[in-house]
Amino acid sequence: MLKDWLLNFIKTVHTLKTENLTWKRDNQEQQAALKHAQVLSERTLIVELKKRSRQLKHELTILQTQHDAELVMFKTKCKQDVKDYKQYLSSLDQLKNSIQTSYTHLPEAVAFTIHHHAKYLLNEMWEATEYEEKMRREIQLIRFMSTVHEDARLYLEGKTTESLPERTLEFIEKQ
């Protein structure tokens, strides 16, 4: 009985092996075609990946070049802004000197108050982020400086009897 069982088992194994070999022989062409297609797909994918990698590298180079150019332009703009701001401050110092020269009897604190107000207007203008606000602040600064110069001119020409730059002080008070 054990012998029969063992013979049946061996016969079943041989049958399975034979069927497997037959299936492999019958489908050998199809398996070879699939393997060939897989190799071709892998090669195509590698070529496509290399092509995409080159494209991405090119795009990255373009972006880096644009970024570098923008950075140079931004630095140049900032340097010019700092130069302009320094010129404004120098102009405000001349304004203070003009007041002190025109009104020799004027207490230094009043000249510094006028100067401080002009710097405040300058900073408000400089720090404004929206164009309309910046322009409004710039016009305010120009009007203030014009008022100061006009007061000083009138006083020096003797066309006013006021001992203080009254229009300038009124301008400050209104704000």
C-alpha cells in the first residue's frame, strides 16, 4: 500500500513536471517576446528619464540665471535707495542749517523740532508700501520743506516781521 501510494505520488510529480515543461515549450516564444518587451521598455524609460533630467537641469539653470539677475537688480536698487535716502537726509540737514542761519535768535530746540518733523515725514514716505501712500507722503514732505524755505526767505528778505517761522510751525501743528 505504501508502495502504491509512493508510485502514485512519483507519477503525479512527473506528470506535473511534464505539463510544466510542455507549457514552457508551448509558450517559449511568448515569454521571449515579453522579456524582450520588458528590456525595451526599461531602455525606453532610461532614455526618457535621461532626457527629462537634461530638461530639468536646463530649466534649473535658467531659473538660477534669472534669480541671479533679479538679485543683482535688487541689490542695485537697494544701493540706489540707500544713496537716495542719504541725499534726502543731507538735504534735511541743509534745511536745518538754513533755519539756524535765517533765524539766528531761534532756540536750537525749535530748529531741531522742525528738522525732526522733516525726518519723520521722510521716514513715513520711505516706509510706505503702496504707491499712492508713498506719493501722498512725498507731497507732504515737499510742501513742508517748501514752507520752511519760504519762511526763511521771507525773513531774510525782511518781508515778514515774525521772529519765528510761523507757517512752518503751523504746518507741524496741523499734522
